[in-house]
Amino acid sequence: RVGGVTATASAADVAPFGLLGDIVARHTDQLPTDIAAQPPDQVTSWFRGKVGFRVRSVEFAEPEVRFVGARVSQIGNQLAAKLYYSVGDSRLTAVVFQPPASLERALLDDKVVARWGGRREQLGSRVVTYRSVQGYTVPIFEHDGIAYAFTGDLDQRRLLQLVGSARLP
């Protein structure tokens, strides 16, 4: 019985991180944008009333990172905002969504993060949790109750560097 409870608790702890596979799927699906490369500050107004939460654009200090466009998407069973960027010849995808409470709790629990093979690091001014999913690094952080998850066709070091420099105007 105790073993059954432990196994159930472990499965429950890991379940929230299943959403990271959805992040990779959103990156690889290559669906077209709903809005083209408008100034990133217009992203917030375009998403108003479409996803049920305030979508902040994600901006990067590096001139090599260019905003390409955005679309309404889905993570798990909820709506999300998918933001497309180019980084030189590579693609970067940011997915913005309201995290389920189980994911919010898991992101703050070092034991759970370690159990699912992830890592937490201080990157710039924020703590970022990340792990490898299907060969892609997927960093995620929370800001004002909204999750920002990233993946891209970049090596892990470069992706984490960009996520650490991300600004939410």
C-alpha cells in the first residue's frame, strides 16, 4: 500500500511536465502565423479576448533575434499563445499559457524537478526550470501567474542564454 501511494504520488508529480512535450509539438508543427511580424508590443492587444489571459510579448536584447509572428495554439486542454522568432537561420518558439496548479507547484519543488530529470538554474534575473524532451531543450519560467516555455533549433547553451535575457514588457 505505501508503495502504491508513492508510485501514485510520483506519477502525479511527473504528470505536469508532460506539457513540455506539447511545447516541442508546437515548435515542430510549423503552422502558419495568425498575425505576421507586427511590432511585438502589438501582440498583447492582438491576443486580448482570444486566450483568456494577458499575453505579454517576449523581447530579446540581441539584434539577431527577430519576431516573426504569432498564433493562437493549445497546450494540453487549454488555449495558449505561440510566438515565433528567427535567430539567424534557426527558429525559436515561445509558448505562453496559464499553467495548471500542479505545474506551478512542481516548478518550485527541487525534488520534483530532479525526479523528472530536469534542472533549475538562475539565468539572468530569473530562475528557469528546463529539461530535454524529444531531443529539444525546453526551458520554462513563470511570471505573474503565466508560464513562458521555449524551445528551438538552437543548442542548449544558446537557448538558455536567450531565455535568460528574455524581457517581458
